[in-house]
Amino acid sequence: MKLGLTGVAGVVGIVVATMPAMVFADKAQADAQIRAAFEKYTVAWNNASLEGVLSLYSEDARIAEG
């Protein structure tokens, strides 16, 4: 897997963005969702697919800085 520091930061962002949806899921289900999101992100990142990366975010996702 070719995943640099920026890619890891993106994966962490995806996991944090999906956390509210996983609050009520059991651990096995949450782990499976995280693994699936990580795999989709890694494939999209390695293929330089902006659409693939952005498809992992919800429509109302916000990027917070600072």
C-alpha cells in the first residue's frame, strides 16, 4: 500500500467523520465499517481519484481547521 502521511490523515478524518453513525453499532460492525472505509480510501488515494476520496464523506461533512 502506498499511503503517506497525508493519506493517513485523510483516513483518520474519514473515521472521525463516520463516528456518529457508528456510536450505536457493536464493535465487530464498527471494525468492519472502518476496515471497509480504509480500503476504499486507500484504493482511491493510490489511484489519484478525487471523486473516490470525496465519495467517502457525507453530504453534510465539514472540514474544521484550527
